[in-house]
Amino acid sequence: MSETRAWQDVTSLVCRWAVAGVFLYACIDKIIDPAAFAQNIDNYRMVPLVLLHPFAWLLPIAELVIAIALIVGWQTRGAALLASLLTVVFIIAIATALIRDLDISCGCFHTDSGSTVGRDLLLRDLVLLAGALVPVWLGPGRWSLDRWRGIEGVRAGTLQNP
Amino acid sequence: MIREALILVAITLVAGVGSWLVRPDRLTLTPSPTAYEVDLPAPLISLDDALASYESGEHVFIDTRPDATLDTAIPGAFIVRTESFGDDLARAMDFVYPEDPLILYGEDDLLPVGDVAARFQARGYENIRIMEGGLASWRHAGGPIDGELTDE
């Protein structure tokens, strides 16, 4: 295994787990109290009322599914792509709230209180976006279910050796 | 990669529907139109109407922000805050009469403004409106602020 490849594997693993940790931590409060999270979303005044509850219900579950997929390295590139897209949505929400001078709680990790929307949150989400894009670019890496499934698939003849 | 993402989206939808069916505290599919409205003691006035009212001089503006100062308020506004309501009102009483139409404003959160409105009502002030959006929206809409006028 070349040294470059080893570094890519380590980098992918670290970014996968870091992003997964953030998503996992972020989804807990939202899953426990979806009504409070719906209120958080409503404060942004971006989501139409008719979509508010489905959005508040599904978003934390999406975060949970993405986090689990990134931790075990299953459908890794797809999970990282979804994590990146969600983070872009968060960045747009925060940026528009800043432009409109909304003084609201971000609803990022805690539904009852938490960070007020500000430039520091924008910066934090940009870092998160960079971290989520790394597995999209580098792939799942050595320590992932995807790689194990690939090897097993080739051995069993259900997958073609690339 | 797109296929992988679609698989995860499908899992999310299945898990979402499944958890929605089994959880006793599930949200209604569509919230009632008033579910996320704040229950305020006085009616709201839109930002546009408040700006028009300011231009015509019909209303007295009351700044309820906890950190309000005269040089960061709407020009001509009186400062009456929850924390020091009695003292603030005593200072403004010579100028603000119970029959005057008032427009109360604060930050984006309308609940503290509603609290001050309720206190005004308890003192006999009946013609009260609460400005939508708060001072930040007022500023964003081009409404004048004392300090900014001084700066220019």
C-alpha cells in the first residue's frame, strides 16, 4: 500500500467519523422533541407551513441515517454527498437569516436553546461542508463496509474486479 | 454515488414513515395555521404600516428592548422595558397618555414585547399595537434609527 493511499484512507476515515459525530449529536434533540425543532425551523421563515412538520420529522432521521452510514462506511460516497447537500441547506438558511437580521436560535444541536445565528455558525458549517466533501472525493477508504463488500463481492463473483 | 444517495433517501423515508406511525407524540402531518403564532395581548402591526404610521406621526413608538438606549432607538421613541417598567413608565408618563395610540417594538422575539404590552394594558393603555419583525427588520426596511441619523 503506497504512503499516499494510506494517508487518503486515514483522511477519509477521520472526516467520515467527524462529520458522522456532528450529525449524530445534532439529530438527538431533534428526534426527541420534533415539535420544538419544528418551531426552530419556523423561526427561519423559509419552509412553508404545509411542509414544516414533514421536514421537522424527516430531517433528523436523515441526519441519523447519514451518520450511521458514514460511521460504518456503507454507501459512503452517497452518504457524504447527502451530508454535503444538507450542510449547504444549513449554510443557505443561516446566511439568509443573517441577511434578514433574524435574531434566532439556530436549532443546530439543541432545540430549546443554543447558538444564536451568526457568522461563527456559517464558518462552522463551511468547515463541516469541507469535511463532508472529503469522502465524496477520496471514497470510503480501507476501513469501510463498502470496501469489505467489494472484496467479498469479487471473491464470490457477484461483483466484477475493477 | 447518486444511486447510493437515493438508497439512503429511501431508507430515511421508510424510517420516517415508520417512526411517524409508531410514535405516540408524532406531529400532525400539517400544522394548524395558528400553531406557530405567538399569543400576544395586543394586535400586530405590519412593518409597512408601522413605517407609514411613523411618517404620519400618528403613533407613539415604545422601545422595549432590554438594552435599549435612545441613540439606538427609533427617533422619538420612549424606552419602556420589562425589567424597569415602573421607573421607565414614570419617566414617560408626562408625554405618553393612556389614550395615545402606541406601537411597541423590540427584538425579533415578540414575547417580551407582548409582556410589556400586557403591563401597559394593566395601566389603562388600550390602543396598543406590536410591530412585526422588531427593530432589525425596521432597520432593514430603511426605517430611521437615532444613532444612524447622528452618524450621517
